[in-house]
Amino acid sequence: GYRTLLTVHDEINGECPFENRVKAKDRLCQLMIESAKKICPVPMKVDPCVEVAWTVELTDELEDNIYHMFKAGKSYDEINDETHACEELVNAIVKEKELVA
């Protein structure tokens, strides 16, 4: 699932469950590019970004840091203070990392 929260100029901001982030990002990029083709013949490029909060991009490095902080025994509040990751996101990252391991 995914839902659009806000559109600003050439941005579309939405939210989805952690496990849907890649599918949602890829589909949104595809939709933005395809819809632009109908009105503008110039090739378009989309620069997607997955964020934990409005200003914190969720990178592989940040996911690793969150995972290691959790495994080191930091509380959800401590992790949130440092990364802006909520308890639900921390649990999703830990679950995904441990499935891969």
C-alpha cells in the first residue's frame, strides 16, 4: 500500500509500510515519467527519495545504523532521538535484516 499525502510543485510526498518502500518508490517514478510524456516530449528524470521523516533520507547506511543501535541495546527513544526512526520502523528494519541474515 501507498497513499499520497502532499504534492508540492514537482514533488509528490506519500507514505507506505516499510516493506513496500521499494515497490512504491519504483511505481511512483514510473507514473510520474509516463504521465509527463503525455504533455511534454522532453525526456524526464525522477530523483526518488525514501525518508524516515520529512528531512531524513532513509539510506542503506541509516538502516544499518538503526539495526546496530537496536542490537546494541539502545531504547526506541534513544534511536528516535538520533535517527527520527519510530518504533514501527525500527522493528521493520530489524525484521528485514534478520530475514536476510
